[in-house]
Amino acid sequence: MKTTYDEIVKQPCDKLAQTMQDMTYCYNETVVPKKHYKKLLTKQLEEVVADSVAVNMVNAYYKTLAEFDKGNREWFVLAILCIELGVKPDKASAQELSAL
């Protein structure tokens, strides 16, 4: 038995983008322009993969930082400040450390 999906995936990009716009509108009359879908559908596969890798890397950084944040909060914030300000704690002057 054929489904709507079976027919939709055969459509050319422009028609598919229009179908997606129409389907989205059926949900609480939500308006998403066809050009938005077309832009996503014509995105190079390398970009999609790169975006996915970026999300996974950010997630890994997030998990690591969240674990550090569970430890000594003061040290965590101090380390983030050092990174943001470009100050290396082991090379910082007494004045810089005091300011931090």
C-alpha cells in the first residue's frame, strides 16, 4: 500500500518545498515560506554533516563543562574568565590574579 510519503519523495525540489509549506500550514495555520524549505533541501550534504559534527562537538564541550561546574564553582568561573580574557593563570601577574 502506497503512502503519502512514497509520493512526496518523488517530487522535484521546488514542488517538495511547496508541499512541505502546505503541510506545515495544516498545523495551526503555521506559515513557513516555501523558500525556507527549498534552502534546506538544496543544502550541500557536506554542510549538513558539518552542522551535525558541530552540534556533537558542542554537546561534548557542554557535558565536560557541566561536570566541571558541579565541582568548585569559583574555580570554574575563574577558569572561564581566564579563557575569555586571554589570561593564562600560571603566567598571570599578582595584579591580574587579584583582579580576577
